[in-house]
Amino acid sequence: MKALVLFRSFYGNTKEVADIIARQIKTLGHEAEVQDLRQKLPDLNGIDVILIGAPTRMGRVTRKAKSVLKTLKKKGFGAKPLAVFDTYGPVPAKPEELDKSRKWLYPGAAGIMHTVGQEQGLNVYENTLRCEVSGSKGPLKDKEKDKAASFAKEFMLAIRKKPQQKNKK
């Protein structure tokens, strides 16, 4: 199986998550390629799964991430498995500060991409990966790298068990 891990990163955190995901997929015996969303999409004929990630910035996802999701269906990727991930934070520790910040953090880029993917008729994996950063520019918080690797493994195992949908055009 061949995976394409697409990402958009501003400070390197989302790229780091994409690299971790790709490494885990390779550890499982599959092929994985990592590519910045700003580059032209490769030929998708040989790609079996896509994982796409972007940072949550001001409660939003990048336009490019949404644009790529809309392009995937047009390029015939409608029935193949797709998973989404993001980086977000920092999350305030005090409950009253968290309440004020909630609109900037949730549903985040992953939640928005999940919704856009579903609206486009893509075969979006039900779970999303959200990796928290410790400062506005990072780095990733402790254990987020392990969480990313676990998500990649969970996704790859789940899609092997699930029967493929017929390609909807």
C-alpha cells in the first residue's frame, strides 16, 4: 500500500507530525511519501491512502488545505481512505482562560478538514489526530509524537479491515 502524507506547516510542527506519520507507515511495511500542500499534487493513480494535515491558526484551516480536499474528489480519489490531522495550541491551563480560547482551538483545522472532506464525498476516516504545541510556535508537547505514530498505525490497521467502497464519481 502507498500513502501520501500532505501537510502545511508554518513553524515546522505540522511537518514533524507528517514525518512521524510517514515513518510509522513505513515501519508497518508500506510506502509513504511526504509532500507540502503548496506543491502540485502528484499523480494519484498509485496512491492508496492520503493523510492531510495543517495547523489550526485563529480557529481556522489554511485555504490551501481546503482547496486540496476539494481537488481530491475531482482527481478520482473519492472512495480511497483519507485521514486528517492538525497541530494546535497552546491550550491554556486555567479553565477560565480555556473557555475564552475555545473558539480559537476547536474544532480546529482537523475538524474543519474532516467536515470539508465529508461534504466533498471523500472517504474520510472517522477519527482525527490533533497534536498540541507547547507555545505559539511550538515545539510539540510531550507525548504528541507518540500520539501521531499511534494514529498512523490505527488508521492503517483500520483501513485494512474495512472493505473498500466503490469509487463514486
